Amino acid sequence: MSPYFSIIIPVYRDKSRLKLCLDKIGKFSDTGFEFEVIVVNNDPGNPVLDLDPNQYPYSLKEIYEPIPGSYAARNKGIQESEGKIFGFTDSDCLPTDDWLAVAFNQFSKDKNQAIGILTGPVPLFYQNPNCLSDAELYEKYTGFTTESYAKEGHAITANWFSPASIIKEFGGFNAKLKSNGDSELSGRISKKYRIVYSPNLIVRHPARYHTNELVNKYKRLLGGAYTRKFQENHAAFRIHLFKFLWARYRFAIKRLFTLSPKESLPILRVCHAINLGSIQEYFNLIKGGKTKR
């Protein structure tokens, strides 16, 4: 009998946090419906699971995708999944104990099968809430705004459920993208089906602790925009970069007038680092370099 849910988790060299995620999912076992977890390892030379069948109280398997990028990995998971509903989250995320139950109730009520994507909040958590790093301070004020994002017709793969038939109808994610793939696919789905936001469908996400993690994130975002829109138009890409740089500095300058120096100055440092990294990535891309993974 096929499972009701297939939970697809891409992972790249993140074994310790993946274990925390899988342990959390282990608390879903008394749900009354079947589910499987597909871990898609994007670094095939380094297994991340000890496949002891007694280790987790649910069906779990590790598969491999050599093509770099989380969207290529998710597509591999889609191909290998047997569930009626696909759930997506990330290896560093921690779903709440009722995550699957909330999703099950939502889809059970969807008699007309109008839900294209079900999503919900992705609150951040910190290594030490009483002493935030520069990067954590930045993310404190720029965290995920999933409710407004859903209203705009988009969702993020940290907290996403869709009927398998709809994901397959739209051909899955754009595997060429290292970033923005969730925005691209959810935007297409929302033109035909509903995106439903449930405030009780919660997945917690760690704030990035190191500034270079944020720099790499924005490099990926810039690379995603370049791949989708600007490969044949470098002049437009340059304008896009200038707007991006100004947005970061404008954000930092506003914080100087609304926050204490203890918070505003670290945010300014992070914004400056992000912008320097983005300029570096701009030249990498227009010279034909690979996008950041």
C-alpha cells in the first residue's frame, strides 16, 4: 500500500543536522496514516545515513543525486517517491510534532482538490537567543515572511506540501537553478491552483550564524536571478545588481535610525559583506563561472 505522504529532504554534507530533523520526524509515527521519508544525498561520495531499519519508526531511504543543487536533488526524490502528497523540508529544519497531522487535516478537507501548495510559518531559532551573532541579528529582521509570500503566489521548500499529481503535472523544479527554484515552481502552480497558508503548519529554521553563510545565500540568489532572467542581457543584470546593492544599504541605513548601535552596526557590517560578495559573484557570472551551490 502506497504511503499517504512522501517527505523529501535534500542534503549536502549536513549529517548532524539531518539526524536532528529525522529524529523530530520520528515523533510523527502515531499518526494513523503511512508516510515515507526520502533523503536525497547531493554528495554521493559521502553517505549520510546508517540504514538500520530499526533506527527510525518509519520508512526511510537514502538515494543519491550527483547533479549539484537542491532542486536537482528534490526532483530525484520526486521520481523515487510513492506518496499521494509530497512534503518538502530541508535537512537543517525542525518540523513541529503535529506538522504531518496538520497537513493531513488540510488535504482531507480539500474535497475539490483545489490545493496546489500548502505552506505555513518558518520561524527562526538561534544558537544562543541571549547573544546573537552579526548574521543572526541580520536574519532576526529579515526572516521568512511566508504568509505574505503565499499571498503573492509563492512558497518556500522549507515548508511545502503538494499533491504528487500537481508536482508531476508541472514537471518538478528547474534543476538548472541553485536558488529561486521554489519561487519559480510555486509561481507557476499558483496560476492554476490555490496556495493555502496554514498558521499551524510550522517548521523551525536555524538562523545563519556566520556572515559568510549569508554571503553565500545571496550569491545563490543572484545566480538564480541570472540563470532565469539575465544570461543574455548583461546590461539588465547590471541594473539588477545596482538595485540589489542599494536595497541592502538602504535597509542597513534605516536600521541605524530605528535600532540601537548594538544591533544596527552589526547589521551594517553584514550588509556590506553581502554586497561585496554579490559584486564578486556578478563578475564570476558574467565571465561564465558556475553559480554558487
